[in-house]
Amino acid sequence: MFSWKSRASTIGSYSTSVLGGLVIVLALSSYILTPPSSILDVTLTANSLVKLHQYRRVGGDGALFYFDLKTDLKPLFHWNLKMVYVYLSAEYKTQRNEINQVVLWDTIVEREELNHTRKEAKKHGQLRRRPIYHTKGVLDLEDLKCKYILLDDGFNLRNQNVTFKLNWNIVPNAGLMFDQIHPKTTSMVLPSTYIKARRDQDYSAEDEIN
Ligand SMILES: *[C@@H]1O[C@H](CO)[C@@H](O)[C@H](O)[C@H]1NC(C)=O
Ligand SMILES: *[C@@H]1O[C@H](CO)[C@@H](O)[C@H](O)[C@H]1NC(C)=O
């Protein structure tokens, strides 16, 4: 027997499950639609270490790097991608920690910035109060100073083998955020002695104390 009530409830549960399915598809879409990290062609070079110091006040070694980074992020963008948070990390091993990970530099690339002309990008950056490092999704950075010093929680940076990695966090319009790491990494073995700032602009009061 067919009653309107049961029919309505059948339709109701059917549409609920369709909606539920859509939500799941949407939630997973960023996983499904985002290509593997290896799709990007990345050139990453830590081109210089400009100082290696003992920061006694904070109780640890600090190192400052300049680097070159080239990549085109456009292949990552699909209809459900809002922005990509790109960051350069340094990883190394100490007796205390198997993996120490420190972020040295970062930037945001928004989908709506991808078609901006240089002028539009500048205006957009001023509005957002942040520098725009890319042109149409392409990062082409040479001799760029890291935003953050590599600060260790002890005095472990001399002779340290540091590996640099390009990471990014996928931020969809709807769905789940997740991280990707580019498979190509680059390493540098830091010197066995502390070095003073090699470029004038990298001296700081802190350097004088130590
Ligand atoms: C950018 O422009 C291209 C070509 O005009 C277009 O296909 C694409 O959808 C645009 N992308 C965005 C994010 O507006
Ligand atoms: C530094 O570490 C990387 C990554 O673990 C490794 O591939 C490389 O061989 C190491 N270099 C030296 C000189 O130990």
C-alpha cells in the first residue's frame, strides 16, 4: 500500500542521502581534484647562508638563508580551490628530536589573483596588506631573504645537515584542507664555526651581543 506519508518520507530520505553524498563528494573533491605534488616543476636552491649565530638570550643557534625558488602553481588550481598557502621549511635531526621542522618563508596564492596583471596584483596586495610574490601563479624568486630565521631550541646548528622542502597547504572553497610536499628537496651542511652577517642589511643588535 502506498500512502502519501510514506512516499514523502521515501523522497525525503532519498534526497537526504543525495545531499549527504554531495557533501562527501565536495569534502573529498579537493583530494580527488588536486594532482600529486610531483606535477609541479620546482627549482629550489638555498643559495647562501648569510649568518650563523649563537643567540644566547633565546638559548639557541640561529641561521639566516637566502634562496632561489621557481615554480608555476597553476596546475594545482581547480574549481574548488580557494587558495594555496606555500611555505618553505627546513628540516634537520638532533639528538633530542628525530625531526625538527622550521618554517623559513611563506606566502599565499589566491585563485582570484591568478589572472591579475602586475598592477592589479599590486593593488590587491595593498588591500590584503601582504606582498604578492607571484605573477599569474608563477613564483620566480631570486636571492630572496627568508622571512624567518632558522632558530634551534639548542646549540645544534653547526655542522648540521639541513634539508629544505617546498610545502603547500591546499585550501578548498568547501571541503578539507591538506598539505603537500614537493618530492624534490635540497640540503646544505652548515659550517663548523659561527659566521658573522655577510651582508650589511643582515646585521642586527642581537648579533653584536653575541
Ligand atoms: C583566467 O583566465 C583564463 C583565460 O581567460 C580562464 O580560462 C580562467 O578561468 C581564468 N581563471 C580565473 C581563476 O579566473
Ligand atoms: C643531508 O641530508 C639529506 C637528507 O636526509 C641526505 O640526502 C644527504 O645525503 C645528507 N648530506 C650529507 C652530506 O650528509
